[in-house]
Amino acid sequence: MTTEILTNPPLENPFNGLSGDFDPQWLLTPAQQTIQAKLIDLCAKVLRPNAIASDRNLIYPRENFKALASLGLLGLFVPQEWGGLGENHICAAMVVETIARYGCPSTAMCFTMHLGAVAAALFRAHDNPELQSLLKRLDAEVLIGTLSYSDPETGSHFWYPVSSKAKSTGDGWQVFKRASWTTSAGFADWYIVQTTSPDFAGDYSDLSCFLIYGDEVQAEPHKWDALGLRGNQSGTLLVDGVTIPAQRMVGPAGDGVSSNDEIVDPFFLLCSSACWNGIAMGAIDIAKKHVTRKKHVDVGMRVADYPTIQDYFGEAIIDTSACRMYTFSMGQLMDKLTHDCDWSLHADITALPRSAYLHWYWQIKFSAAKNVAHVCDKMLHACGGSGFKKDMEVERYLRDGKAGWVMGPTNEILRQFVGKSALLGFESLDYWNQSVNERVLNNELKKMDADKKRQLAESLLAELDEAEAAKVPAMAVVSS
């Protein structure tokens, strides 16, 4: 795909923030630059005014989704032959960043989850008419999707759905899903949910995905009242034994791990990183507008004339630019791996090119989420007491940005994943708690005296006998 460097970015100095000189326009194609310009205009007219109401009154941003659909953005990377824009990963990151920066961070996060759900559907839509029909109607009918992968028992370890399961009904599936956190819960029109597979036998790496529609879920949006991202309605979700037809399994049984590694992690971490970068840039824009206008008459200086304030902005811009380029670089890699997000390559069910770079996606999310909290904090400092006022909006961006660190996978999890895998290898991560840490086990056994070791041995033997006894009736039935 060819690119063209614009000497004049789409909008010069939008919202009186940073000029377009600080945007990496050379990464975008002319078509993507046009999308960006139209989106910035839409943010000014629709999304940003609605963001204030969403924050103050906990309003889900459906009106903003209607506006995005008018630009065809709900089907952003749906193939053109299915009525979508057929765009790539770079464009997805740019769109999310633009929405968060100029429009509404809550909408940006809901849109991130929508894109993740769309990607999960596209991943296995090639021989599935149900998924194809849905994907073709996203913009025309404003069909908002989301992912539901969390579990109340395991929190941000979303790959471990202890409270969920599925059963075969002969001609379909019965799905039980309980989620602790689902963005757009109760407001989305369709959900991609993950449970243990219908033939689950205790191995939590045996996961499957299902398409569930909005009228088949139970949610509790009235309980949502958060510090930031107050419009995204990230609450509990329940699918209570809903029976669905066979074609609403997304991919084959047991495809959940492939979906996680190839789709959910890469798309969520790319787009959520873009969201945090957009929030950081939005805070810089707001603060720049204030400090270049606010004057101290007693010394004849604007706030922007103080070296300390200039240092704040220099560091914030440099650090955020690094995070933006890091994020866009991963988008470029994903485009290269998939021939510009060509979904036809997944007709081969073993094709998982994005999954080879998991730790890089972990790193961009950690960096962006860490940076946005620091930048928003410093921009509040730069604005002084005025920054505390709601009408300036920087305090809202500060609250919204705080979600980055704690949104699963949390930054604590990601930095440990990266460090542990670098030192001990990826197998040491042991997602599903199946590997025995013999070093720790042997060390603990050394602490026991003879009596305690004997008690432990007797307890383990009794547990083994009980487990073997439980298998006898089933074996007897088979032998008879």
C-alpha cells in the first residue's frame, strides 16, 4: 500500500491544541488521511459534546456510534466485498486514537472492544453465513459488538473462564457465561463470549467462542459508576444457559486459544494502546490552549512562558510520541504479517501470524498506559487550579486515563509476563496453572520434619485413592 506525505496535515491546530506538525501523517495513506479529517470534524460536532454528558450522567455513547457508522467506521476492516472499508491495523489505531483525543475516550474504549469483536468474527467467518450476515450489516443497522472474556473468579486473568461452560444440544449449544467486566454490557447488540469447550475435561486451555445477541444476555448497568470512562458501562454480564444454533460457535470447538493469541490480544492491545495515547494527546491539547492564553499580569508573562511549563510539555510530547510510534510500529508489523489485514489468509485455520509477537503487544499496552497517567497528571499541574474545573476537561482526561493501568491485562501482569518470559522462557508463564514448580515444591518439602512429610504423603495417597475410586463405576459401565 503506497503512502503520501502531506505537507499540510488534515487540520492545522485543531481545537487550539498541538499543531499537525506533531502528528506522524507519513504513516497514513491518502484515504486514511481523509478518514482522519472527517473524523476530527465529527468529533468536534458530535462526539466531544456527547462525551461531557456521558461522563456526568453515565450515558452510554450510542449516539456517537451512530455518528461513527455514518462514516462506515463500524465496518472499518470488514472486507469491501462485504460492505466494509477494508482498512488495516494502522488505520484502526489511528481511528481509536483520534476518537480518544478529539472526541470521547469512553467511545474510544467501546469502539476498541467493538473492533476486537469484529476481528474475532472475521477470523472465523469464511464458512459461517451467520457471522457474514452480521458483519455486512454493522454500519447500516449500527450493530455494536463487544468482547466478553473476563470471569468473576479470575479477574483480569481473562483466559481462565472458571465460571463459564457450554454444552452440546445435538443441533446447537447451550451457553453459560458469567463475566465480571464487559465493556458495553447490556448496551451492545452482539457479543463474542468465551467459555470452556462443550467437551471440557478439566483442561482450561480447551476454550471455545460463541456469538450471543443482545436480547440473550443479562446485565446490570445501573451498578456502573466509575472514576473514569464513565460512559463505557463496563459491568457484569450473564448468559444463563441460552440455547443457540450450531453456526453461532465462532470457529471450531477448542479454537479459543488461537482466537486469544491471534485476535483478541493483538487487536485489544493495539487499539487500547492507541486509546491511551489519544487521551494523553488530548490532555496536552487542552493544557496547551490554557497555558498559551492564561497571563500573569504582575510579571507580564503567560503560563507558557515559564521554563518549568515548557519542560512539562517537552517531556509529555516526547514520551507520548514514543508511545504513539511504538503503537503504530506494531500496527505496521500486523499489516505486514497479514498483507494489510487480508482476512482471507485465515481460511487456513492454522494461519496465526500475529500470535508470534505477543510480548510486543504486551509492551505497547504497558508503555501507553503508564505514560497516559503521568502525562495527564503533569498537564493538570501545568494548568494549576484551573485544571480542577470540570469545564476545562483536563480533569476528565486524567480520570479516563487512569483506567489504562488497571484494565486487564493489568500493567502488573504484563510487566511480569515480559520479565518472566525473557528470563525463564514463554512456557514458564503457565497460563492455565498446569506446570509444577518443582524448585518451590522441593524447597517447601525441605522445611517439613518427618511427621509432617508423613501426614502430607498420607493425605496425597488418600486423595489419589478417592479419585481412582470415582472412576470405577464409569469403567464398570463401559466394560459391561
